[in-house]
Amino acid sequence: MARTSTTLHESDVVRLRYVTCRTSDLGLSPIEEPERDHIVMPVRGAFRRHYSRSHDVLADANRALFFAAGRPQRISHPAGGCDDCLVIEVADDVLEPLREAATHALLPMSAIASRALLLRRLHDAFEVEERALEILAALLVVVGRATGPPSGRRPGGRPTDRVEAVQLAFLQHPERKWTLKSAASRVCLSPYHLARLFRAETGLSMHAYLTRARVLRAMDLLLDTKADVTTIAYELAFSSHSHFTNVFRTLTGATPSELRRSASVASRTNLTASLS
């Protein structure tokens, strides 16, 4: 496994790292025990985090994961090893509520939008620190809503590989005009069975998850290309410019144009170039 870690920002307030992982090994990694508490947020790709033989979770760009110091875990890559993650480290007392409360949580799309802007405005230390703390605050708000064991394999339960296969398909191809039938056929389940299983394991309907995947891709296109909003809308299977704008604003709290203006061309940082 090839894993690289690049420090994006470091101060007395917060440390940000960008971690990339590339591997062709689909098996379990050796046992890892983090040296300090930190938050991991996948930005691209996905991996599976194993807490025990019976509990694991698919970590994708919708989730934030809490890695507790000294707590053993293993990692695997169900669809090949290619993922990029933003890692946030702050004072231990800030993350203390997470040690017993949760291991992962679904991030609100407003926090994901803030994460996208943070990665493209690294030149402004004040803004970087403020946005990082805003993301942590949003995480602390939602973490109390997570109940039950981690999603994935559960004691006495069946593997959820087919739910994960649909999640990965949506993330990799959000532009496709998916239907419930086409998604179910992909994993050899009935639409009814898949719909119930998907919501039980992810906490979201398939339509809601696919919409989030499309908005995630839209953020990259808005911030990293000059494609106009209407083109992006149609490329990602939205029915119209207004439909895309309404969905985007509902999920993130800003319109596509407002998000793009927040990261002006003059101040945008090319993260890909800085990590190559």
C-alpha cells in the first residue's frame, strides 16, 4: 500500500493533512492504532473501516470518521485502492465527546461544501482554521443522532456488500440516469428488498444518496472548471438549471453560482498541483 500524507496547514489551533492511498490489495490492512485522536473525511474514492470482525463501515465522501488514539482497526478497499482524505487534528478536549459517542457520522451537505472551499482557499490561514472548526462543530451536532452499531456487517446479520456496490456505483457514475430497477438489477436483488436494505444500512434512501453523489460531483465541477451551471446540471442528470439550483441550495445552503463566487479564480488554490 502506498500512502502519502501532506500537511496543508498547521498551527496551535488545528492541523490539516491530505492523505492519499493507492493499493491494488483488496484484503485487510495490518492492524493500525492511531497515535492521536483525529477526524478523517474521504474526499474522493472510498474505503472500508473495520472495527471488529462483525462491524465495519463504508467510508465515502458523505461521511466523517473519528479515529481514536490507541483504538485498533483495519482498513480494506472493496473497489480497489484509490482514496483521498482530509484529516483534521485539534486539541484532544475538542474531540473528547466523540470518543464514546460515535465512530462515524453522515455530514450535512453544508459542511461538505465548506470542506470543498477549505481545500481551495489554503492561502488564507484565518479562513482555513475557521472553516475547519465549523466542520467539526457540524459534526458534533449530528453525531448524537447516530444510534446503533456501525453500518455494515452486524452480529448475526448478513454481509452488506451489495448495498456497498450500489453506493460505489452511484459515487463513480452519478451522471447516469439511474432507476430503482437498474440499481437493483446490478446487485441481483428485488427493488423492494434493495430499497429497504439500503435505507437500513446507510440511513438514506437511494434517491437521496444519489442526489448527494451528484451534488458532490457538481462541487468539483463548479470549483475546478469553467463549465457553466446549465451544462453541469444536464451532465449530472438534473432536469433543468432551476432543478439543479433548487436541489443544490436545499442541500448546501447556497446556490451553485454563490459557491463558485466564494472561491474566485484569483484566490483558488490548485490542490492537485500542490500534491503532485
